[in-house]
Amino acid sequence: VGFTSIAAALPAALLVADLDRIVSRFDELAAELGVEKIKTVGDAYLAVAGVPEACPAHADAAAELALQMCEAVHALTPDLNAGYELRIGLHSGPVLAGVIGRRKFSYDVWGDTVNIASRLQTQSAPGHITLSEATRAALRGPYRTEPLGAVELRGRGEFATHRLHRAEL
């Protein structure tokens, strides 16, 4: 959230140091949860659960990663050079995955599911996780969701959305 302004205000070395701390922590969390990091694209972090190995609890792994990413940024804030907030979108569905091209090989994912997750992220409020009805329906674990209503997703029409929360104890 507001990354362009942060990038304009911080010296490059401090910005890169912050991003390295944040992304390194996200990488650790993804590995712990069995979620596959695909890549960073600018200030975006793309990860997928259930690929390359199918995982019946993919929605829970993705939800847990999203929640822990938000918690990690909050915990790291005192040691960073700016205040960072995340906006996260989650969607469940089929994807294509693999390596294409002849140079600079990179494992990637494609498909409508990836596009919808990206668009849900843009609809998410700062500091929150927005998920589709498909992901909400696939959750098995102790999570609480709050209906947000339908949103218009460019090229896709209306989608029912929910906000993800940890279950209250």
C-alpha cells in the first residue's frame, strides 16, 4: 500500500534493505507452510498453494500464509525505514504451471485464477486480506470470514468477496 510514495521518499539502499527483510521473511513463511513462491513483481509477492504438488488444504495454506505475512510486516515495522502495509487477494481454482522460454528459466503460473487473485488484491482494503467465494468455501481450518459483498472485477464481472480473519479463541 502506497509503495510508490515510499519508494520516492527513501534512498534506494534503504528501500532495498527493507524489501529484502520483508521478502526474506515471506520466503521463510512460505517454505514453512509448503506454499510455493513464484516470484516478486515490483512490490507484489506471488505465491501458490497446491502447486506443484496437489494439496487438499491449499486454501488453508494460502490463508495462513496471508495472515502470517500481515503479522510479519507488523512485527518488522520497528526495524524498517518506512511503514509498510499489505493488500492481499486470494482465489482458488485451476492454474497452468511450468517453465517456458529458452533463457533465464523461471517457474511461473498462469490462468484466470491468477488474474482473479491479482484483481482481488487491488480491491482489498489496506492491511486486509480479500478472498473469493471459491477460497472461502475451500477453507477447512479455524478461520473467520466476513462477507464484503460483490465487487466488479475488470474483465470478469461481479464476484462475491469476503475478508479473512483469524478465528477468535
